Amino acid sequence: MKNFNFFKVTGLLVIIAVISCMVFTNISCNKEPEVIKIGAILPLTGNLAWFGEHAKNACLLLEDELNAQKRQIEIHIYDSKSTPKDGLSAYRKMIMEDIRYCYVGLDPVSKAILPNIEEDRVIMFVGSVDNDIAKRSKNVFRCYYGFKDQSLAQYNFLKSQGVKSVSMLLRDVSHIRKYSEELLGGKLIKAGIDVKMVECFDPTTKDFRSILNKLLFKPPDALVMSEYGMLYPTILKQLMAITSRPPIILCGLGMLNARKEDYHLYNGIIFTAPGYLGKSQYNFRDRYIKKFNLPPTYEAYYSYDSFKTLWLAFKNSNGTNEDVRQYILGNKFTGVSQREIQFDENGDLKTSTVFKSFQNGKVVDYK
């Protein structure tokens, strides 16, 4: 009788345990997946608000697309007001909200935040043209085009074309000047190519007349410009007439910003670009236009890739900084800014630079 009671009690306990496991499993199965929080510190007001607006749009597009698939992402947006001081304040607010993964637009803001990230255990993606910024912290990844890569490609191209003189119109940003004026200019001079003029401009002001007069006074064989012709396309014909022969070279992904009605202005002008522009880029452009009713700038492409890479790294790792870093360094990601997103050992985006142009309203390889 005792044995019978023992087996009866044991059986009851087993049944309770099984039911408990089933209930627990059911609860676990129905549990919502963890929400991955990412910060975005962007210039939404101030002189460079146009720059931050496209990054903001890109992160909202990704957030909508992932959450529609029940993949749970929450992007918290902070305004750097286009200044390092306000960017640092935005970063501190993000830390108080316990967010440890972020994307930061603008070089000066990134560099103001940089000294804090290792102590705060933050993984930071930056929209920086400085190829060397990722060397300064193991917690930094630079997912952006780099002027160093472009400057070297431009040098080899200009040398191969046999040009005798070059002038430059550069955005007044320290690392654009560093790589274009110092690296490219220095190599051109060593190769015996005359650098006639280096003119820096503020994108918030337009001083066509003085710049054109300086170019007319010393007309070069070729012009290298960082975005100037995209910001002020109406003077492209005048600029092309100044050079003794093309090329005019526009740095960066300016071609992606061109309005269709302006395509004819860029026939024969050369754009430096990542080694791939194709289906993923055009699909992204179509989705972006459908949602926001305007074409994306290059900032939108790179910030979208940054947010998605961060999300994938957190989702597929144990969440520690070291594990997230190793996951990012050890994998390749499908991108919209270029076919494949991959980082070198320093956390710098691996890129190759090619030359594109417009022909009959289409972007084609420059030949």
C-alpha cells in the first residue's frame, strides 16, 4: 500500500512537472522578442540640418521595415544641432536612457563624443570621411565613404590622363582638406602636375563670382570638387568651359543626389563612387522615394547600412561589446551603399573606388 501511494504521488509530481514545462514553454514561445534599441545622434537643426534629415529618414525606414517583420527595433533620435557641444549633450542624454549602440553623423560631433565611449561601453558607428577615426577606439566603426580612398584613386586617374594642371574646390571640412589638398595635392605636385588653386567653400554660402573669377585667371586642365557641382549645379556649364578640356571630377556619391531633370547637366562629368552601384541601391532609392517623396542623399544610404549592421550584430551576438565587435569584424553584410559591407581590423569600411558618369540620363561607367 505504501509503494502504491509512493508511485501515486510520484506520478502526480511528474504530471505537474510536465504541465509546468508546457505552460512555461508556451509562455516562452509567446514572449515578444527583445527590442533592440539604437541611438541616432544627428544634426536635425542648425546649418547642416539637411544632412541629418536624410539620416533620420533612413533610420525610420529601417525601423518600419524591420518592425513590419516583427523583428523588433527601436531607434531613439537625438538632435546634435550641428555642433560638438550639443552633440555631446545629446550623447549624455542617450546614456542616461541606457542605450549603448549608436550612429553619429558629422565628424566634429563624432570626435567630441569619442573620448567617452570606451568608459561608457558604447559601440558607435560614425558618418565620417576620416579614414583614420576607427583606429582611435576599438568601439568605433566607420561605415561611410572615405576621402583617402578617393584621393588615391583620383591621383592615379589624373596621372593616367596626362593632365598638366589641376584646381580644387573643397568643402571646408578638415579631413576633406587633409586628403584632397594634402594627400592628392602633394602627390600631384611630386608627379610634376601643377596644382593651380585650392579653394574651400562653406556649403551654406554661395560665392560663385569670386570663385569663377579665380578659375578664369588661372584655368586648369582638370577640376576636382567635393560636392560643389551638386550643391550649385547651375554653374556646371561655366565650370566645364573654364577647363582647357574635361574632366571635372565630383567627389563622393553626388550622383545619387541628382534630380532627373538635371541629368543632362552632368553628361561627361566624372563621379567617384564605391565599386558597386546596382540593384540593392536602386531598390533602396525606390523605397525611400515612396515613403518620403524625395530621393535619398548618400547620407541616407550609409546611415541605413549602419543601423542595419548594428541591429544584426546585437541580434546575433550575446550583446557584449567584444562579442558585437567580433561579429561585425567576422561577417559580411548586404548593403545599399555598396554591394557588400565589410570592415577591416580597425573597424573601417572596406571600399573600392570607381569612376561613373551620366550618359543619356543614366549612370554609366566612365571610359
